[in-house]
Amino acid sequence: MEEDNNENFLEDAEYSSKSDFSKAEVVKLQVQRCNEIRSKEMKEGYFNYDRFGNKIYIPDSRKEWVSSVIALTNLLNPEIIKNKNKILKKGFIKEEEKKLIETFGIKIEGSEKFIPILDESFPTTRIKNSNYSASKRKNMMVKGLYNGNFHRYWDAKVLLYDKVYAKLNRLIHENNYFKQEVAY
């Protein structure tokens, strides 16, 4: 029922042929942005320090890639709904991301699995020496304990969004967004 309402709404939301605004042009610009981002090395984000000792974050290009594909997906939402393309339905992406969290997520006592943020501190028990007596155990917070999970999650998410991007490109092709104009 909700999809029917979306389809009716979308039919009324067509761009005017008299407008200077061209959805095909906007899609083209976003596709170019996606291509530019994905053609670069997918680097992990990390923290560094500037010359004054201030902590700075170097952006994660994997997150930028995923965000650019999400932006293109949102832009093409009417076409996705119209074509009912299963791989692009939000349910598919949500299910795949849920699987990623189940695979790479961590669980803290009394919580559901989740993906930690980079350099997040977690409680852990360290043993001071080979003697395992309770008096030799030390509870402490360890920064970045699950950074490996964080990075494996984002590496897998890049691959997922590569598939989504490929499907979006097929959808764009099927809708003839980039028909060649006849030049005289």
C-alpha cells in the first residue's frame, strides 16, 4: 500500500521540461562524483596530530564512497520504486548491512552487536604475568581494541556498495538518462 502512494506521489513530482533543472544532469554529476571517489584508493580513516599537537581525523575514503552511492540511490529513488529492483530495495541493503554487523560487530555485556567507532575504548581484563590468580588481573579500558572489526566492516561495506553502484548504473542505462543528442 505504501509503495502505491509513493508511485502516485512520484508521478506528480516530475521535473518540468521548461525548467533549467535537469534530473539527468544531476544524476550525471553524482555518477561522476561516485566514479571519482571510487577510482581512488580506499583508505582507512585515522587520527593524527598537527604541528601544534592537536588531534585531527584523516577522513575514511570508504565512508565517502558509501555515502556517495547512498546519495545516488536517493536521487534515483523514483526509478527504483518504479522498477521494483530487488537489490536496490532498502530491505536488501539493510539485510546485508545487518549481516555485516553480525559478522564483524562486537557485543558488550547486555547489548546487541554493533560496530565500534575508530579508537573507541572498551573494558578488558589484562593479566599481569603468567600466574592466573585473581589478584594478578587488572581491569582497564583499552583504546582501539576492536579497530580490526571496524576496518573489516568498512572494507566489506565497500564491496557491498560496489554491487549497489553497478545495479544503479544498469538502472540509469535502462532509463536512458544519457541518451546521445543529435548534433548538427
